[in-house]
Amino acid sequence: MPPHRRIDADGHPTVAEIEDSIRTDKVGSTGLLAVERKGFRDVIGYCGLVDSGRGAVGEPELAFELLRRSQRQGYATEASLAVLDWARSSGYERLWATVWDWNTASRRVLAKVGFAETGRKEVDAVHGTTLLTTRRL
């Protein structure tokens, strides 16, 4: 984590830190977008495309994360579908995503929006296995 990042008592970036970063970062054909609830205009997480350097050139990774209080309400699926449309209109042909094997909620979202498992990577005894998934656009 960069030294300028603020963290909460659990060692995570604060909501204000994430919201500020998402709102001020310049968005191009890749980048994270704020996920806001319609009618409330409150930021509940992020979703977007990132160039993590782990995938093939020209194939960014779909990334999303929501606040715990906003999970299990369909927001991640809705945001991911919007980002897939954005990626398609930006000319991408394929995206990929990684997810921990124990993260059933995120695995469900990825399956709903058309990602299929293409590989597994054992990380360590603490974190477990990372699943590699891809989706053609």
C-alpha cells in the first residue's frame, strides 16, 4: 500500500480515501469508476478495468469491490454489466478477472456476467487459490 494511503482500524483504506481516489483519478479506456446508488448518490464501491500487468496486452482486468453493507443487492452485477458495455464500446475483445476461490459472492457475479474459469493458481496457505477467469466481448 502506498505510504500516502490512509487506512482504518482493520488495515483497509478508508471509505473517504477510496471515494476521493475514484472521483479524482482520470478515467481513460481503463480505470475504476465509483459505484453510486441511484437516488442516494452515495459511493458504495468501485468497478472498472485495470491494467494490472498480469493479463495479455490489451486485455485489462475487470475489478470491483463494494462496501459490505451494499453487498447481495445486485449492485456488483449491474456495475459489471455497465463496465462490460463500456469495454465493448472501447474496442476490447476479451477481459479477464481474478478471484479467490473462497469468495463465492464475487465468483457468482463473474459467472452471471459471463466469465468462465480458465485456470487456477495456488498462492499460499493463508490466502488459498486464485481463480483466473475470462470473457469474450
